[in-house]
Amino acid sequence: MRFEIMRLDDVDGTAVDSTVVDAASVGRMVQQAAAIGQRIYIRPAEASAS
């Protein structure tokens, strides 16, 4: 399963950028964000049409 992780603006909470990662990478991304106090939003990524 893949997840979209959006980095959020500290002032108004709008999404600044996003990246799609596999489930194994989510924990690492959360740890990195926590270490620097970054706000993130995580949701399942939409399946791409192939």
C-alpha cells in the first residue's frame, strides 16, 4: 500500500508539498517530521490508472 504524505504550513495548515511513499517508509517520514517539529498529513494514496 502507498501513502501520500503532505507537509503542512506552520501558519495556516495548508499543504506545502506532498510525496507518495510505500508503507515501509511512513514510519521513517513520521520520525523525521517529529524530530524537526514539522506538521504532516498522511492519507492512503489514490491508485494510479495504468
